Amino acid sequence: MWFRWQSLTLWKRILIAFMLAVALGSLLKVLGLEQVAAGFEPVGRLFINAIRMLMVPIILTTIIAGVTSLKDTSRLGRLGAMTIGLYLLTTAFAVSIGLLMATLIRPGAGISLPEVGGESDLVEAPTLGELLLGLVPENPVAAMVEGNVLQIIVFAILLGLAINLAGEKGAPVKRFFHSAAEVMFKLAHMVMELAPLGVFALIVWVIGELALVELLSLVWIVVTLYAACLLHIALVYGGCIRLLGRLKPQHFFRGIVDAQAVAYSTATSAGTLPVTLANVQRNLGVSKNVSGFVLPLGATMNMDGTAIYMGIAALFTAQALGVELTMTQYLTVVLTSTLASVGAASIPAAGLIVMPIVLSSVGLPLGAIALFFPIDRLMDMMRTMTNVTGDSMVATLVAKAEGELDHEVYDAPAVE
Ligand code: ASP
């Protein structure tokens, strides 16, 4: 039995675990046995810890290995520009889809917003200036200790460039990081064997925790978010893969199932990064150079699901108050949601934390934040899955454009 289970491919094991968890979680919830569901939390946390443990060393080693493999440095600039361009473009589409779905479904109609009084004390949203200044770490070790992904990326790119410039003298350091990157991937592989169990425990626990009363009154916002994210994934990502990449979308989606399941159950795209890297390289044939650069950047700055959430929250608030947004306000929402999603950390509930940036940019009160709090996890899971899918899509397109996509791997009939 155990042997047969282990002989199934990982994504099948994860999906089966996911479905069993939904069944068990729902059963426990119906029977009122939330306590039992809560007992699964430590196992889930153990899995989250294990994948987060990989995050910093993987980002550092893969980026340095990637940068030191690029022979000419001007390619790095081109790669960066293409990546960031695609990230921003898809995010602007994402907010627009969120706004469209919220206009159609009207999740805020008839809802009364709680007063949270003036500015929310939930957050201190960073300004754009702070965001830019914060890119360069004062102390790279501190950046690693704090898990500040953007700062680690900047340090790793600079270190990689310096290794290239040092030529022969830098060669041992280069070899060290290439070898370290390989070792980290082996470790990621080991941790991923825990994924079915981790996903199972997390989903049972989350279902047990669901605040049903709040969920019932806010069911339409959840429906709107899920519909907008799924539409964005199918239309924008599927469309880009087909039209810009001239590749088969079904192969793309099949190749990243593990990453999507882990993103959905853990609600952190930075934490999912090791899995995303492994999927994109092994199942889609994206080179290490491209994925090692594009994915860590995407995990921090590309959050389409989060941007969709921002757009929906703004319209939700306007609908609850019975006010119509003007065209300028719509455009402001698109712009600030894009920026807020870039600034959001890739950790659970980050979307809620940056929401005031968007709401206050168009003068809306912050009551929605308090309202969404009890059911945020359910929406966070979908946002995170969308975020991770978007990163993988851009990595695939950039690899294709750079001639760094192994078509034999991408077109292989099945993912093993
Ligand atoms: N949890 C999301 C992520 O890690 C961010 C969010 O809260 O929207 O991608």
C-alpha cells in the first residue's frame, strides 16, 4: 500500500491529499469537532517551516548561480526589463478583471461596513520612496535573518556581478555557489516529499478554523475573488502562454500543479518558491538561469491575486456605501493596487496589510479590512495560488524569448 502510494507522482499524491483533507475537514466541521481539526495545525506548521527554511538559501544561491552563468551582463538588463514589464502589465490586467467582476457581482451591495475610525492602526504602509530606499540592505546578513526577499535579491545580483568581474580570481566562489544551488535543490526535493502530508494537515486545519457566520454574510466577496482569479488565470495566463509564447497552455498548467497546491494551502508565495522553481525547471524546461532570476523577483513583486483583491475591496467598499467611483478613481485604484501588490510581502495576509494604500487613495473608509479579517485566509489561499501561477507564466515566457526553454521537456506528454 505504502509502496503504491509512493510510486504515484508527487502532484497526484498532493491532489489526493488535498481532496481527502477537504472531505475530512468538512466532516469535522459539520460534526462540530473543530478541536480535532485544530490538532492538525502543528503538522501543517512543520511543513510551512520546512519550506520557509529553504527560502533564503535557495534565493541566494539560485540568483548568484543564475547571474554568474550569464555570459554578457547586458543580458541581465534585458532580462530584468522584460520580466518587470510583463509583471506590471499582467498586474494591471488583474486589477481590471477584479473591478469588472466586482461590478458584475456587486458583492458589497447591502453590506454595512464597521467603523474602524479614521486611519487604520493595522498598518504602516510603505511609501514608494521607502520602498526604493529599502531595496539595498544595510546589512545583508540582517536581510537574510529577517527574510527580506527583495534585499536578498539585490545583494545576490550585485554579488553575482562582482564574481563575474573578478574573473579567474572569482572562479572558486562561483563554483561554490553553483554547487550550493544544486545541494539546495536536493534539499528542496527532500522537503517536497512531505508536501502531501503538509497540504493535508493545513487544509483540514483551515476548514476547521473557518468562521462560518462571517463567511455566509460575505460569501459574495469570496465568490467574486475566486471567479476573478480563475478568469485571470485562464484568460490572461492561458492567453499569454498560447499567444505570446506559442506554447500549449495545458502543459503549462499541468507542470505547475504542485506549486499551485502548495501555494493554495500555505498562503505564502515566498515560502512556495522552492517548489515553484523545481516545477518550472523540471516540468516546463525553463533554464536555471532564467527561473533563478525571474521567480524570486516575481515572488516578491508580482502579485496579481493580491492586486485583484485590492480592486474588489475598493469597489466592495464603494458599493456598501452606495457611492459610484469616477473614472479617475477607477484609474487611481488600478495604479495604487498595482503598486500595493508590488509592495506587499509574500506572506499570509499581506494583502490585508497593504489594503489601506488603495482604499485611502480614493478616500474610502477602511472598514472592509476589519470585515474581511475573519475570512481572509480563504481568499489569501486563492490570491497566493494566482500569484505563483503568474510568476511561473512570466518565467516561461521570458525563457521562451531568451531561447532558454527546453521544448522537449515542455512538450513531454506527461509530468513524472
Ligand atoms: N499571501 C499572499 C502571497 O504570499 C499575499 C497576499 O496576502 O495577498 O502571495
